[in-house]
Amino acid sequence: MRLCRKKAVELIPSLRKRITSKYVNGPMSLWIELHLAYNNAASESPVEAHVLHEVWDYIRWCTDEYRNDDMEQAICLAFFEHLLDTRAISEDLPLRITVKEAERCVPCAT
């Protein structure tokens, strides 16, 4: 988890305080916090696009380079499953991810 937290702070510096919180003690709690922050950023007017972009950069690192089952399960359960929960996120999503990345989310949501 130490490597994941370090990389999260590197790729999402605007969420450093959430990422390093004493309450973030594993992949699931990390992704719950990131989902909450992502939801807040997407709901702002104007949208905090840098936060959304940084979170997706971290997802790409986790799924393409780190490749850890616990981390990928946490991403699915705490993040991907909730992508369409709010209108703000569902409307913004096509601006953030490719079709291939969207297809990766489908098994988590079903």
C-alpha cells in the first residue's frame, strides 16, 4: 500500500490530504476517498477538471502498471460501480476516458 499511496500523492497532488489521511489504511478506503473527491470535483461549477484528470491518471497507473488484485477490486467496487450514480459524472465521463477504458468498467458495474 505504501507504493500505491506514494504514487497517488505524486499523480493526484491536489488530494494529498485525503490520500495521506490516517483513515486511508488500504485500497478500499483509498478508493472510497478518491470517489468522494471525484464526485465533489465533477459537481463543482466549474468542474475541477484537473482533479478528474489526475484521478484517471492514477487509475491508469494502477490498472496498467501496478496490476494488483486487491487494488483492482477496490477500483471496481468503490469507484467504477458508482461512475453513473450522478449526472455530473456521467455527463463528464466521455471527456475523460476512451471507449476501451469504458469497456474495462463494464464488468464491475454488472
